[in-house]
Amino acid sequence: MKITVDFEECLKDSPRFRATIEEVEGDVCELESKLDKLVKLCIGMIDAGKAYNAANKQFVNGIRELAQQSTKDEVIESSLTKFAESLQEMINYHTILFDQAQRSIKTQLQTFVKDDIRKFKEAKKQFDKVSEEKEAALIKNAQAPRNKQHEVEEATNILTATRKCFRHIVLDYVLQINVLQSKRRSEILKSMLSFMYAHLTFFHQGYDLFSELQPLMKLLGGQLDQLVVDAAKEKRDMEQKHSTIQQKAALQDFSNDDTKLEYNVDADNGIAMEGYLFKRASNAFKTWNRRWFSIQNNQLVYQKKFKDNPTVVVEDLRLCTVKHCEDIERRFCFEVVSPTKSCMMQADSEKLRQAWIKAVQNSIATAFRDKGEEGEKLDRRSSTSTGSLDSSGEPKERSLKGESALQKVLAIPGNTCCCDCGQPDPRWASINLGITLCIQCSGIHRSLGVHFSKVRSLTLDTWEPELLKLMCELGNGVINQIYEARREELGARKPQPGDPRHEVEAYIKAKYVDRRFVRRPSDEELRSKVVALSKQEKRLSSSSEHLPPRAPPPTPKLRPGSNVSGQSVKSADSGIQNSADGSREMLANTPSNNSLTDADAAESPPMAMPATLPPPSPCKEMVFYEPKEYSPGLQLYWASCARSLPDMAEALAHGAEVNWVNTEDDKRTPLIMAVQGGSLVTCEFLLQNAANVNQQDAQGRGPLHHATMMGHTGQVCLFLKRGANQNAADIDEKTPLTIAVEAANADIVTLLRLAKMNEEMREAEGPYSQSGDETYQDIFQDFTHMASNDPDKLNRYQQYDHQKP
């Protein structure tokens, strides 16, 4: 606020003038405070900017170091180098911006405060002083007695002099005020305008810099899709090699012959044999050291590290012999003797010693033959000692892969073209949405993040049966009816094959991220939908499609002389069959369908068991109550129980929280309701959309508890694979294993025990172990396929109950 003071008014020294002066002084004081604060904030901003630049420089140096490390990959090296140069330029622009901020804000405003406002304060001090003197002169003049002429003259003279001084100083003070008020405007605007122009220059420079970089970024973006495909192909090849090697290792373990894993043969490079051996040193201490030995070019050599030059033990094998050594304390020793020296070595086993001795003998014999036959003889002789593993077959692939998964998914109406752009013959899919995609749209979906879309290849990746069924339950037609319901109404154009990537990307983000084309239901429509789903759930519950209640299992066989009352029942049989056809024995010490083991009795609380086990505790009956309000979360809740995937997808599109809690129904979640509905596919759909597999209800029971109580073996298998906590206890202190043991459900007990055993094995193997037990993987694969493709086999108790006479 600009406040000017009239020069004429100041001479009158009126109350109006004094009020104006007080207002000006207060305004200048506040101005000084605000300017000081702004200067301090500017200094803080500059210091933070310098710290940011320093950290940014370190980051750019890290990019340069990564580029130097990637010299063998020209694309990465050139791209990272270019990016580092551009970021360094941005750092330079930032430095210039902060320098300009220091000059325009800090320096200029500090100068204004120190010079102009300081002059104002000095003038104010003089004004206050002369004002006091004038007031004192007026009082003295008024008090002078009329009969004392000399005092009257003295007072009058002092008053006259004081008034002249006051007028001079007050005019200077008013001039200083008016100049300051006028100058403050120009100084502040000049400083801020300079600062804003510095920002304008900074952003123009950054825009020009990245405009030059944009073609390279677009080129790399276009290459990323192909790189993803290549990486997926390499991953598939590596998995196949891994499976082959794993099978070879398993065959080697089965044959109890570990010699073939301890050395290598490379006849093409003249290596007859190589592997680790212990070598006795020739020093006085006769120490033993482990070294890498090889027989090559008619020489026996060893080395400590790969980069070390080999040390020659025997120059020419034709001049040496090899023999067993049984007269020393160590086992599996043999000696290679030449005319000048001997070398004592030790193998890890007797078979390895025999293999090395035979390899040395073969090499000695080969050295005497013609060089023309040397290669052929070396191959044949060395093969007797090294052998080869017969990869008789690839590991059994239970999950669909490649063309099988592709044919099943593309058979769904609408899936033969990309869901978003219509490109024919798609080869990618979004597994949480249940749609097929072309390669370009799959790359865009991948960039959205897994919380929006999880992309998988239909030809390169392995597809679990429950995931494949999920894809077949939904499809492009169903999802587009939800996510494109208002597209034509809004006049939005759907992309076509060949459209620019940025247009397709904008459409996909509007469709799935912003959900711009989703039709929001009215309150009445939502209410009708929820009520209809609750009624549909009741029809499903009463139909034959729903799993029947579990009948009591048959009476366990008791050992002779065992006391039933007050003791746990012990099984006479400790084995269990893997599936209903009894094709493979799975695990010892696991309860069979008809009995409990000692371990079961130990893990379950002591209790008296009747001759016939009672049926498991029934789950809570589903009753529809009129809720306080209808929401998409409630729709997802009842749709999960009604096994209606389109309604579940619609609820999620309308903003339903996948872990929505029904506070009016024991804090149950949609995933728990999917368990009640008995559908494996609805559980898979919720898990793919980030449902919490361990979220508990008011009774402290998670989805695994409910699946165990209802005897849904397939769901138990699915939850264990997805990381369910099998050690969680409900408010009755019961874990899923306790419930399964009480219900004598052999399949679920087996799954829970195997999962626990596998977890303990992985912890014992170390933090980087990921494979786990092979038996665990095979059995879980069997149950997965049985639950998806032949669920009747898992309903053993019901079948047994119906077959009883």
C-alpha cells in the first residue's frame, strides 16, 4: 500500500499528519519484516538448490558409471551417455537460475533494506527528537509569566528556533517517506521480475534441451516392446535349460553316481578331463590344497583361479604312470609319477578316483597314437570315464503354455482382436482385467503399473489352470461393456490399428485409469443389483452346483487295546494317496482319509474323541440384511458370493475397494465371500486384483480358515500358493491345520503340512533359496489341476457317504 504525505499538511503538524505518520511508520516496519523474511527464505531456497544440484551431480555420475560398465551393450551405453549429458545441462541451468535468484532477490532486496529503509529510520529518529524539543519549547513558552519580560523573550526565541528546525527536519522526513514509498514499488517489482525472467529462461532452455532429446526417447520407447518380447523369450529358454539340468541332476541323484557332476570333458578343446582335486604340497608340512586340475594337450595341469596361468604338473603324460595310494591316512588318493617327480592327489570319492586314474591312463595311451587319430581316440576313451547324462525327457509340464493357452483364450467371443485398438491376432493378455491385447497396447498397459493392469504373454508364459479359467470367464466383450459403456455417448473415438502410440496411450489411460467411459449406476440401480445378487447367491446355495455339506468321515480304525475315551486316536496307517486314483504316494506320516496320525494328535489340543468323528463346524449361513447404504463395495461383496465375475469386474470399475469390509456382517471381505460361494475362479480374480489373502473377519478367521472349515481343497491350495499365513489363529486359538485335523480332512491336512515343511526347508537353505521342495511343487500342481479340471475327485467325503450301505 502506497501512502503519501502532503508537504503542506506536515507544516501544520495536525493530528491528521500525525496519524498519517504513524500509519507510514507501521507500514515501513511491516515492510522491513516481510522483506527480511523473503530474503531469508530465498537464502534457504538457494542453499537447498545447491544441495539438490550436488545430489543430482552424484546421480548423473552414477549414470555415467553405469554407461561405462555397459560398454558391451551399445544401445544402453549410448542412451545413458546421452541422458547423462542432458541431465548435466539441466544441472547447469539450475545453477544459473539459483545465481540469478541470489542477485535479483537476495542482493537487491537486502540493498533496499540496508540503504533506503535505514535512511528512513535515521530520519525518523531526528523527527522524533525535534518533535519532543518542539513540544518542550511550546510548554515553556506557555508557562512564561507575563511580568518577567526576559523569560518571555527567552521562551519566544527558543520556540521560534525550534519551529524552524522542526519545519526543516519534518520536510526532510516527509521527503524520505515519499521517496521510500515510491522506490519500494520499483525495487520489489524489479527484483521479482528479474527472478521470474530467470525462471522463464530456465524452462525455455529445458524445453529446448528435451525437445532435442525427444526423438531418441520415442525411438527407445518403440524398441522397448521388442526388448520385452526378447527378454521373455530368453527367460523361457533359461527356464527350459534350468528344467533340463534339474532333471539331469535328479537322475544323477537317483543313480547314486555323483562323479559325473564333479568334472567336465571338452574334447573339442583338447580337454580329456577337468575337476577339483586335493593336491599334497611338496613342502615340509605336506599341506593339502584344493585345486582345479585338467588333462589337456598330453599334460596334467592345475590352477587356483580361472585367471591364473596353469601350473604344469606333468610335461608329457607318455613318460609317467598312475597308481592307487593306500599306504597313507587319507582316503581316495592316487599318485602320478614321472621320471623327475611325483604328485599325490586326492579325489572326493572312490568313483571319482577311479575316473581320474582311468582318464590319465587313457590319455597316456592316446599320447602314443597318431595325431590324426588322437581326437577320435580321446573322445572314445574319455567317454568311458566321463559318461553323459541321458536327457530322456523334459520335465512334466502341468500348466498350459504356448499355443494351448492361446487357443483357449482366443476361443472366447471378442478375444480374437485387441480389446483396446482392435488389432487382430493378439498375443498378450491382462490377467487381472481378463482381456487380450496386441503388443503395443500391452506395453502401454505395462506402463500403467500392476495396480491397474498385469500383463502376461499368451505364448511365452506358463498359465496356471485357475488363471486360464479366469480369462475364459471374462473376455474383451464383457470388459468393454463395462469400461466403454459411455464411449459413444461422450463421442470418444476408439483407436484403430496403426494409430500413433500417444493417441492409443491417451485412450487407454482415459479408459482404465480415469474410467471416463464407465457408466455410474444410480442409487436405485445399485440397490436392485445388490438385491438381485443376494438372491442369486441363495439360489446357488440351494442348487446342486453348490458344494454339499460335508458328511462325517468313517470311524477310524483303532489299534487293539487302545482306550477311546480320554485319549487321542492313533492311526494304524501313516500313508496317504496323492489323489483319488491313488497314482502316487505323497508323504509318510500324513493322515489318510480315514485316520489321524500321532503327529496330528500332538498338534491338535487334547480331547476325547468319539468312535465316529463329528462333522466340521458349519460356516455361518448367508442371510441378506438391508444395509445402511448401498455401495460398489457391497456389490463386489455379494457378487463374489454369487460367483458372478462380470458383476465383480463392474463393481471394481465403479471404484469398489477389493478389501472392502462389511462391518454389518462380522467384518467379512469379498474374498471370504468368494470362499463361501465355493468358486476357485472368483478367488483367483480377487487375488489378481490385490485382495489381501490374510485379512481376517471379526472371528479372527482369514480366507484360509474359511476354506478349511468348508472343506474347499482347491481354495486351500490356491491360498497357500499365494502366501496365506497358515499359522494364524482365530479367537478360539485354532489354526487352519487344527481345524483340518479335527475334521479329518486328509487332503487339506496334507497341503497344510507340506506347505509348512516347504517353508521350513527354504528357511534352512538360506534367504536366497526360492525353489523349495520338489515333492511340494509336484503335489500342489496335482491339486491345482484337480481343483480346476476335475473338482469331483476332491469331494471324497461326500462320495464315501453316498456309497455307504
